[in-house]
Amino acid sequence: MTLLTYRDGRPVGVQAVTLQTTGVFEVGDFVVLSVADAPDQADPALGGDVMGGRS
């Protein structure tokens, strides 16, 4: 699975976590996301709408 870390309502990082059938967790490196300021309207090319939903 992937953990998403949020700050002020925006995603700022991701980290892979795997749970083995033996109960052992394997945790990947934390990767910082570079998030630009939110535009006034979502980019239709990304599948979003003005309200931020997904089609």
C-alpha cells in the first residue's frame, strides 16, 4: 500500500508500505512531493472539474 502524507489539506509526500504474510512490515523511503499552488480551475486534461472532482 502507499501512505500519503498531507499538510494543510494538500499531499506532500508518499511512502510505500508492504505487510508480509509473516506480519513483518517493509517500509520504503519517504518521497517528498513538489506541489504547485492550486490553480483557480482544475486542468481538464487531468480529469478534474472546477470543483476538484474526478470524472
